[in-house]
Amino acid sequence: MKKYIIVITFILLISIVNAANLDKNVEKELNNKNEVDVIVYLKDVNNLKKIQATDFKTNIRKNSIQNLGNDFKIKYEYSSLNGFSGKINKNALEKLKNDPNVKEIYLNQKRKIFLQDSVPLINATLMHNKVINNINLTGKGQTICILDTGINYSHNDFGSCTSLGNGTNCRVTSGYDYVNNNNDPYDDNGHGTHVAGIIAANGNIKGVAPEANLTIIKVCDNTGNCSDSAIIAGFDFCINNKNNFNINVISMSLGGGLYSNYCNDDPLAPIINSAVGNNVTVAIASGNGLNNDGVGRNSQIAAPACVQNATSVTSSTKQDTIS
């Protein structure tokens, strides 16, 4: 009898160790809907050479997706970290919970765009004429990857591009639209263009880095809603194309919620950590400006700016005080 008890206990322990971390909101939503949008992270592969690990991760991802069959409608596959996203039903959720390769299952959240100014308040204008060790401080030769509502790349402050990467002085060199799934991340809201202007405008208005190139990833729709699955896909693009376009920074002015401590369990934390691990700085607006109650926050910031490896950029007033 004792042997049976030991074996059963061992099996239960294995099940607990292998169990995926499940966002409780997934089951809650499935109680009211036939299917929900989720993000699935798979377990890391250790002790393998880079090429072997990449192939192994790809096979694991393909097998996990295939195992879901018709109970799953895929939206994105992620390669910079191993995972995928799409719509699942209750059957698919049970399959994911029993898949030993699944690490985490999150509900696909919606974030909202943030918008603040301005360049002179951070003294960026004082740096434009500086040269240190023969390196200018205007962003020349560098590329910033912006995840937002897109950009009006035809604007003369960005080099009057006719399309991505096309035009005599065009500095919007690459990008993608993950809202409409095409190669034209044109801005149908205005927020992304404004953010890009703060970062890199070079015309009547000078941005923080007026000679930098831009990779523009449209992850927010025309109403300013931004899904986590699209944001992760945008990160994936920037990380995978880091060397192709010399991307050194990922910038986001979006988020949701307010936190007083680190939010390292946020669904976007793994992809932020992946970017930083690939030597790409991730700058995210703190979202501490005026909220629905009309009150600014000086002791709380929004997710995912509160992820420990993110560089949080606070909001200030035009009088240079914290909002």
C-alpha cells in the first residue's frame, strides 16, 4: 500500500511541476463565451547549441499548435521567444493545460495609447550639437522601433517617404501593420505620428534624435486599442530584425492599470525581457498622467512600464513637474 501511495504522490508532483501557469481570466471568459483570445508561452530550451535550440523550439511550437487541431484559430507565431496566440475554446484549453511544453497561458489584454510632450523639458535640444568620442548624439546611424498606431511616413519631418524605405531622404526604413496584417503601417489615428515626431522629427520641429531612422510597427487600431498579441508580434519583428536595421531601442507609449511595485508577471514581461536580453533598450511611457479621476500619479506607473527590465519614462507637466 505504501508503494502505491508513493507512486501516486510522485505522479501528482510531476503534474504540479509540469502544470502551466494559467491566467484565471481565461477560464472566467470561457464560462461566458465559446472562444477567447489567448497568448501561449512555451517552456525554454536549455543546454542546446543555438541552431539546435532554434530548431527544437520551432518543432515544439509546431507540435503544440498542431495538437490543438480545429479547437484553435492561430493569429501569430512568435520566434524571438517561443510562443503563439489565437482563439481557443474549452477543448483547446484542456489540451494546453495537459501539454508538458506549455509554460504560461494568458488572456489577450487590450492596452491604451498614452501621449505626452515635450523635447526641451528633458534638455534633448542641448545634446543635438554635442559630439563625444567622435560620435554625434542626434541618433544618426541608429534605428528606433516604435510600437503604436503607425505613422504618416509622407510627412516631410520624416523625409517625405513615398512608402516604407522609399524616398530620397526617407528615414522610415521598415515596419509592419499587425492590426491589418500588411506591410503598410500608415497611421489612421495620429498618436503614432505624434510619438514618432517627439522621437525623431527633423524639420520645423526637432525630435529627441532628429537623425535617427525609424522602424514603425502598427499594433494599435484607429481607436487607440492595442492587443497584447499584436504587441508581442511587434517586439518579435524588432528583435528578429535588430541586425538588419540596426535597431537599438523599442519605444512604446501605451499601457494600462497602475502599479506601485514591479509587475514582472505581466503577459508582456517575457517579450520585454527577451528584447533586453538581445541588447535592445525598451522605453515605455509610465502612464502616470491624468486619469479618469482627473488625478496624476507620482507613486504609481502603468503596465508594462512597471516590468523590471523596462525603462520607464514618466509624464511631466509643461511646468516640468511630475504629473
